[in-house]
Amino acid sequence: MIRKLLTTAIILIVILGCKKVDTTPSWVRIDAFTLTTNEVEEGANSHNITDAWVFMDGKALGVYELPCKFPVLADGEHEFVIYPGIKNNGISSSRMRYPFYTSFEETATLTYHDTLIFEPKTAYSSATGFAFIEDFESAGIAFVKGPTSDTNIRFVTKAEQPEIVKYGDKCGLITLQGNDTLYAGSTQESLILPKSKEVFLEIDYRNNNSIATGVISGFIDGTVQEHTPLVILNPQDNGQEVWKKIYINLSEDVSAYSNSVSHEFYLLASLDDNISEGNIYIDNIKVVYAK
């Protein structure tokens, strides 16, 4: 009798142990972020938000490259927080939440088998400072060419090249050709930037020629120190150029010298070997920092 009871108990344990857990998911879909800006104070609303950092009820669900669709093993009402993410210095393996954009928060209901669609919106946070904005819409250009530079930045208007100018009525253009094979220029005014907080350069570009950017530190005695370029923007295939945006982390270079009192950033380009004419379009240049 005892043996039969033991056998029955073992069978029940096996049956219960083999019971399938319900893994029916709900689904979440996020296609893209929308950025809203106060153009007068914050510049154009161009962005390159590549990722969504998703949290539900305070717990991380993961980091997803946009557009994305992913399963969630839950249903019912939940609190979602979605942070916009970028590629730090344009590097795919160095993704981060962009500290200057606000998170998107929404209470939403998950339903098994169904897809919950988010259309997240973001803006610059109130803790963002703008040290520099050049959108090429004013009469002058806020860059000065260096003594070694063969050429300068000029305006391109929408009336001249409507297929090129994407934001506003104008953008900047550096053309390298013939005897004009080098551009070296920096911000016309020195920038006062925090050394213990994050500082980023944002720049939109469309180029068939490489261009580098970096930081110049200024000291109280009037001397300057030009840093090694932080990022080189590789050329796009000739005839296949499109507008791109990159976020460049200036924080380490800004804080490199404890006795520096101001900073500039520079642009440097020389005609690439494999082309006879290089055209580098730039727009919506911003230096932002954490207040």
C-alpha cells in the first residue's frame, strides 16, 4: 500500500513538474522618437536618436535599436519610461542615453498577443545649457579660418540648391579643389564650458570628403593648446550623400587641463586623395552642456 502511494506521489510530481508555464507575450513597438525644440533658443529639431532604453514599472526591459518590436511577458496596466539613446561619438558599440534629452513617460495597457505602439516625444531638458549654436541662418558665420587654410566656409541657400538644404534657408559648405585643398577653422568666440560635467558637440553633415573635429584649450596667458582630433567623419560615396547627425563627447578634452579658462572647437579637412573636388555641407552645429 505504501509502495502504491509513493508511486502515485512520484507520478503527480512528474506531471506537475512538466506543466507548461504560460509564455504568451504582449508586444511593444517603437518606430522613432520625435524631438521638439524652441528653435530661437535651442536650434533646429534635427536628431539622430538611434535607440530606446525601455523601463517598465521601474525595471529595465532592455535597449532596442529603432525601429523595434519586442515581447513582454506581462499584461494589464503598467508605467513605462523610455529614454532616447544615441551612438556616442558615432560608434555603434558605444551607445548611451543622451543626457540632454528628456525621457518619455506613459501609463499604458499590455494585452497578450496584441501590440502596444509607442510614439515617444522628447525635448532638451531644462538642465541643458547652449554654449554655441550655428545654424547658418544669420548674416555671418561663427567660424574663423586659420592662417594655413586655403578656403573658407560659405553659405548655400535653398534657392541655389533646394535638394541640398534641409533645415531652414541655408547651410554651410566647405569646398576643396584645385589649389584650395585645406580648410582649418575654429569657433570665432571662445566658449566657457564646465569641466566637471558633460559637454557634447552636435553637428549635421553631408560629405564626400573626410573632415575632423576637435577641441582647443585656452589659458589665462593667451596661449592655446590644440587637441588631437576627437572624431573624423568619413566621406560618403560620391553621389550617394545624405544628411547625417553625430553627437561628439567633448567632456574629456574640455577637462583635460585644470588651468584652462576657455575652449574652442575646430574643423579640419584636406582634399582626399581619390577625388578632385570635396564638398562638405554642415548645419545645426551646437555645443551643449549640463548646467
